[in-house]
Amino acid sequence: MDGWDSVILCSGVAAEVVLILLLARSRAYKNFPAFFLFLIWSLFSDGFMYYVRVHQSPELFYSIYKVQLVIDSIMIFAVLVEVAWNVLRPIRASLPRYSWLGIAALILVGALILWPIAGLTAPPGLTPQGHNFFVLQQTPALLRAVFFLALAAFSQVLSIGWRDRELQIASGLGFYSIVSLAIFMLHTHQPTNSPSYHILDIMGGISYLVALFYWVYAFATQTVERREFTPQMQSMLLAVAGAARNTRVALNDSSNDRTGTRRD
């Protein structure tokens, strides 16, 4: 199976290089800098982790893998915030400057809700450290899948389609995340030395390869002009943003009043 690993790795590296060049040539990185950096990070980390797995001890590999997993999770979080912020592009000029922080907070809340749910799927007999490691693997995959499903479900309301970059990025992330979750679930019922265990790992690598090929195809084609929100949707979003801004101002005023009272 090492031959399959090498083929998937080399194909993935080639696809990542092509995709990075496409984003650079079309200047799409200006709208999606986090996604662009995520691809550069993946290009580096995939090759580096393969080298460590082949040439170093398993203990060192898993120690480095934990660090890589944390960085991956942070970068994926940034990509999801970026995609959601770009979905609001038609009305961004009317929103408060730091509205993206509210989007980041909502996605973070979603991750915190999914964290205990991911723990429910953990196999029995894990140490507390092993349990936390398992949940750290599962939660980002769950978050990506839920984000994609929510974006696809509300695509008509949000005036985005399959030719819009936002949904293209989310669908690639969602596809390989759903496959990864299925593989994780199957792994919990398999011994690690089983031949089918590694076959499933290869399928996971292929799913990411499929996502990369899809992104290459998507960014090689011309994007469509972004549709405007319906007047009703635009009014609702602006009303929500206005309510959030008024709440923040009221909280700041209340805090200042309390500070002034204590000084008096």
C-alpha cells in the first residue's frame, strides 16, 4: 500500500501547486487569503509529514502530528470565517467594520457545541489524553461538514450558487470532511493492524485529492458575477447587524458608566 500512499501524495502536491498558481494568476488570493495560505501550508505540511512518517520514529511522528493538527484546525477556522464573510460581500459596505468578528464568534460557538458531540463517537477505553486527541481530530471535520451543509441549504436565500467561489470552497471542504468522518467511525470498529484499516486511510487521502481536483477545475473556470441579496434578505441582515451594533454600544456605555461611578 506504500505505493498508493506515494501516488496520492505526489498527485496531491501537484494539484496543490497548480491550485496555488491558479489563485495567484487570477488574483483570487485577494478575496481568499486564508484559503490561499491554507493551501501553501498544506503543500508544506503534507510533504514534511510524509518524510517524518517514513524516516523518523512513530513517537516523533505523532508528536509533530498533534502540532500539525492544531495548526490545521486554526487555519480551517480562518477559512470558514473568510468564506462566510465573503458570502456577505454584497452588503459588506453597509456593515460595521468589524462585523467579521461576529461571524468568527458564531463559528467558534458552533465548534464548542460540536466538541462534546464529537466526544460521543470516541471509542471506549481511551485515556483522557487519547480522548481529547480524538475529539480534536473529529471536531474540525464536523464543523466543516456542518458549515457546508448549512451554506448549501441556504444557498438560495444567500443568493449563491455552485459557480460562486464561496460555495465551491465550502463544498470541497465538506466533501472530504464527510468522507473523513465516515472513515473515523469505521476505524473505531477495526484493529489498527487490519488491512482494511489502511485501505480506508487511502480512501481518505483520495477524497482530499478529489476536493483538490474539483478546486483546480473550479478556479480554472471563470467566476460568475456575484448576485445581490433580495431586498428582504438585505433588510434582515442589516437589521441584525444594526441590532448587534446597538447592543455593543449599550454594553460599552454601561461599562463606562460603572467605571465612572467607581471613580466617583
